[in-house]
Amino acid sequence: MTRIRLSDRLERERAHGKVILEGQESNWGWRTPAGQVRRERRARYLTESPSTLENPVKVLEVGCGTGTFTGDFSSRFADLTAIDISDSLLEVAAQRFPAVKFLNADIHATPFQSASFDLVVGCSVLHHLEWDAALKEILRVLRPGGALRFTEPNLLNPQIFLQKTWPWLKKRMGDSLDETAFTPQRIRRSLERAGFTSVSAEPFEFLHPATPAAWIPAVERLESWVERTPLRQIAGSIKISAQRPR
């Protein structure tokens, strides 16, 4: 992608930040009973400090938005920096968590020195980015032995596939124009090509945000079975982890 096209893409994502605020983040479904379960699952995974890291851990949150997960990160990690490219979203996040260091910065080219962080984390942000360029920058700002941990939508999931490839549905669901999704195989291949090791991209979750509260226990039981079968590959999301070589 050329510099001009990347610049255009970033401007569209900034504009989408206002759409997110106007819709009160309803497109993500975090506020439904099932959405709250989904949010908690991601928070638990993303705040697990890799065993290879020693405390205190210096953490960078990418695409913090209004701080949907920033509170979880700040309560787990004392040294947290959170970045986004939308001033309007950052303003809300800073009001919610005044003790956190927020910065308007682009993960394709950050102002941080090389080897600045032990851990880089984020939820549903990489599919908004120029993927390979972002991975190179994440590798650069990680210290040797440092790790990344993300959760992302799974392109192999039928709904995600339609939502990310059908323009009408993408707009209907509140997605930005440029966002997409990845398969686990592509994620692993891209991370390895960028220079990461200990790469993992594991599909998980069949709980939909629209699941009625009364059905959640039954769906969770069904999930525990389905995720042990080949159908796991079409789960809705992917847990991603990798490490910068020492």
C-alpha cells in the first residue's frame, strides 16, 4: 500500500471514530448480556502476562478507542500506554481513565523508541490496519523476548465472512469501509514472515452478542464441545499471540 493510500485509510478510520461515538459503540455488542460475557473473555485473555515476561511489564495498548478494555489493562499493568488515531475517542477514554497515558499515534509508524515495550495488546483492531506494516512496527517497539497478544474476528466464520466482504452488510453492521478480517493461517504466516516466533492463532467462541441471557449457559456448554471438533475452525474470533526473538 502506498503512503497516500495509507493516509486516506487513516483519515477514513478517524472519521469512523465519530460514527462509533454517535452509535454509542452499539455495533460491537458489548452491552448485551452475551456481549458482556464475550468482553470478559477477551479481557481475561489479553491481561494474561506471558510467562516469559518478568514484572513490572511495560504495555502498549493499540487502538484503545474509548477505553473499552483500557480499564482492564490499567488494573493489571501499572505501566500502560494506550494509543489511537481518533482524538474524539481518546477524549472519552481519557475522561474514563485519567491515570492512563493516552497518545494520538499511528501503529504503522509510532513515535516510540525501538524496544520500548514488553507487551503489545489490543482487541479487534488489527483488521482495521495495513496488517503487515503494523506488524513490522509492533516488532520494532517490542523488546527482545517481548510479546504481542490480540483477539480478532475470524474470516472463516460465515457471518464474519459476509460482514467483511459484502459492502451493504458491512455498512449495515457499522463497520468502517476498509476493515477486513483474517484467517488463522494468514495470521500465523504473516507473523512468522514479520520475524515473530512462538506464533499462535487459535479460533474460539460461538457465543453471539444477540444470544438471549437465558440461553447463554446452554450455548457455553455447546461451545465447550464444538471447540473440540473440526468446527472450531469457523469460530467467530481468534486468539493471537507471538514473541519477538531474544
